[in-house]
Amino acid sequence: MAKKILIVGMGGVGTVAAYTLQLGGAEVTSVIRSDYDIVIEKGYKINSPDFGLIEGYRPSHIAKTAKEANEKYGPFDYVVVTTKNIPDLNNVEDIYADAVSQNTVIVLQQNGLGIEKAAFERFPGHIVLSGVSMISSANYNGEINQTGGDSLAVGYFDNGVNTPEEQLAKAEEFVALYKKDQNQCFIDKDSKYTRWRKLVYNAVFNTIATVTNLDVGRLEEFGAADGLIFPAMDEVIAMAASDGVTLDPSIKQLMYHSDDGDWYAPSMLVDLRKGNQIECEVILGNALRIAKKNGVKTPILDVIYELLKLTQMSIKEKRGLIKLPEVRPIEDPEGAAASRAGY
């Protein structure tokens, strides 16, 4: 009997995941919001180096909410979460909670550190898998442009309830569902290491690209390597070391050249340009909190993080999530008067 899988988050990563899992015989239901009408009318257009050009792709089932999906097509064996994780905006667990039944395995195929904590608090006793994607893929109004091959590392976050063998078995089952001749999918024996490793790219290129509004290629061509990129990577490596993870310095060159030949806009920059909120907390904020706790100095990434928080506030204002008064209030009249007087 086909495994029932729900995909929550049909961006560049989620759509490729849905297509890949469905290709292997899974019954895939997707929660689709912004592209719902487009997909109903003509499906997704996927341009992939792994699978070629696919036009008119539709998941097995489509729903607007997890509740609708579960009522019509559940219960689900797996809920794969690929939507953005923005805790300063909402709790991502609220988006998929209605689709989690007693035996559902949750797959967090998302960026960042510490993302499993909220899932365990909301769904105690559930098996929660870690999915770390290395894929250059973005969704532009229902058109998926995947410029890099799909590589997915699947492990588990230890829930302290199931045995390691039980949790690993579910990870192995998911790998078997996802692995194809055209892609790479393998068991991740150390999810903590893998997530820190990916941050060498994400906490640096994603963040710097966003605050400068420059794609990865232009950052490199315009001379950001020595003054920003490599020093910031050193800070990530130092943070990881303080958290018990040793990253070989050679990882810097690997990540630096990972998008060679492409004017690639990372996911956070794509969100900025779409006017969407950005994942500044899970990609950088959580790591910096570990650094502060462990006494690691991160001067470059500290500044980047403050700029990202300002960028996030600007996006929220433009989307009407915060509203400022037309006339700026003055809390310290004497100080303001002195300032206007030139003191």
C-alpha cells in the first residue's frame, strides 16, 4: 500500500520533494496557498537538472490547509515540512498540526538550528526526522527553477522516547521513498554536524546576500570574499566548535564555490525580493545565541543579524503587519529640542 505523505510548503524545495516522492509511488498531498489557483489551472512547471523539464505537474491531492488535507486524504504516514520557519512571525507547528495523527512521522526539511525543539514540545513522543537539503531551487509563481542537483541528508532528532533503532528505521524508510537514480538521498548519522555544516553557507551567503540585495555571484564578483564571506565563515566554524562540532576549514572553499557558474539568489534573498518575511532567527539568530552562551565573539555576524532584524521589520511594515503613526512621537522633548538646535 502506498505511503501517504503530506508536503507543507510548496516552494522550490517542497515542490521538488513532492515530485520526487510521487515518482516513487507515494500518495502525495500538498498544502498549497499562494499558488493554489495556478496549480489547479495548469500545474507546476519544473526545470530540473535531475529530472529535466516537467510541465503540468500536480501532486496526487491538493488542499488549502492541513485540516482539509487530513479530513479528505489522511491519515498521513509522513508530514514533510518545507515551509519557511519564522518564529518571530508565527509558530510553524500551527500550520501542520491538524495533519499529525498518532503514528505520523514529522520530517523537518527546513533550514537552521534548534527547529526540533518546538516540534517536540507540540508533538511529544512523535518521531521527528531531520532533512537537510543541498539544492539550488526556487519557486517563481508556480515555475520551479532548480539549478543544482538535489542532495538530501536524512537523520533523526532523538525524541528520548523511541529507541534509536526505531527512529533510524523511519529515517531509512523515508530515504528509500526519496532516493532515485537521478538524485542523492542518504542517512545522516550526525544531524547536528550536518546542520552546522550547512550554516557555513546559509548563515553567510543567505544573510549577506539579503542585507546587500546581491546574489551569490555578484557578492563574489564585487569583492566580498576577503572582507566579509571568509571571515564570517570562520565565525560559523568557531560557533560550531563551541557547540561540540568540528568543521574542517576546507569547507569554506567548498561552500564558496558551490554556486559557481550561476547568478544564484539564495532563498532568503528570494523572499526579500518577493516581499516575504525572512528566516533570520533559525538561520542566524539561534546560532548567535549559542555563540553568546559559549563566549564566542562574532563581530561580523552580529552586525549582519542586526541588519536582518531591521530588514524584517521593514518587510512587516510593508505588509501591514506593523503600523507606525503618521507623526513620529517624541518621548523626550528636551532631548529632541537640543538635537534640533544642533547640540
